[in-house]
Amino acid sequence: MNPPGEAVAETKAHQAPLDLDTVFRAQYERVARVIAGVIRDPARAEELAVEVLLKWSRIGQAQGPTAQGWLYRAAVRVGLDELRRQERRSRYERLAAFVRPSPTPEEVRAVQEEREKVRLVLSVIGERRAELLLLRGQGLSYEELASALDLNPVSVGTLLSRAQQAFRKEYISRYGEE
């Protein structure tokens, strides 16, 4: 049994306000682990743990002399808030990916010029080669190309390769390597 003087000292010790430095040293790692368990990002959890402890120094001390319970509840709430924040951010980023800025007039003109170059080269290399390249560009398989153009399925690869070489040669001779 404790002497009466020690009981009074313990009671006064429990009632004495805790300072941030003491609580930080005692609770930081635990708070960071709790948050990391929620958000699965240890680096971000450490940042949030500091925020929780600073918030405790401003608000939590008024909640009573024990910091541990308040800190753990706050850590879980901060972790959940961070998960919500990340979800919102990813949702907005996905939406932003759909909304592309409209092209500038220079970009529109450059695309038009490139299309005209390709059309001219396709008109020069021959009808069968142009058809092969256009249909292959649309995603047709070798078998589909053979069927559509009435070709031997075995020779489609060779004909396609020759068409690509003819296109490349004509394009370079007209416009140079870009």
C-alpha cells in the first residue's frame, strides 16, 4: 500500500496538464501506426500524426488529462478523412481526364495538314496498297484483310509489309523525315 503522500502526488500528477513534447514522444509512433493502418501509406501517416498531435495541443488538452484515447480516436478519424480525400481527388482526376481542353487553331491546322499529306501519299502508292493500309489501320486481322480484298491469306503479311515500305518511301521523298 502506498503511503498517503504518494497517493496525493499521483493524484496531482494525473491532474497536471500534459505538454505537447511529452505526449509527442510518448504517442507519435502509435498514432502514426494507427493512421498507416487505415490509409496504407506510412509516409503520409507520419505527416497526419503530427497534425493530430498539434490538434491535440490546441483542442484535445481541454478534453481531459489523458491524451491516449483522444489521440487514437482522432487518428482513426483523420485516417478516414484522408481516405475520403484521396477518393475525391481520384474521382476529380478521372473526370478531368474526360474533359480535355479544345485544341488550338494551330493544332487543328497541323492535324489537317498531316491528313492531307497522308491522303496524297495513299493516292500515289496504288489502290491495293492503300486499301491494305487503311483496312489494317481499322484493326482488321490478316484473315479479314484476305477475305475483304480477295487475297491469299498466306501473302497478306508480305503485301502489307510492301505497302508500308512503299508508303514510307513516298512520304519521305515528298516531305522528308519528320
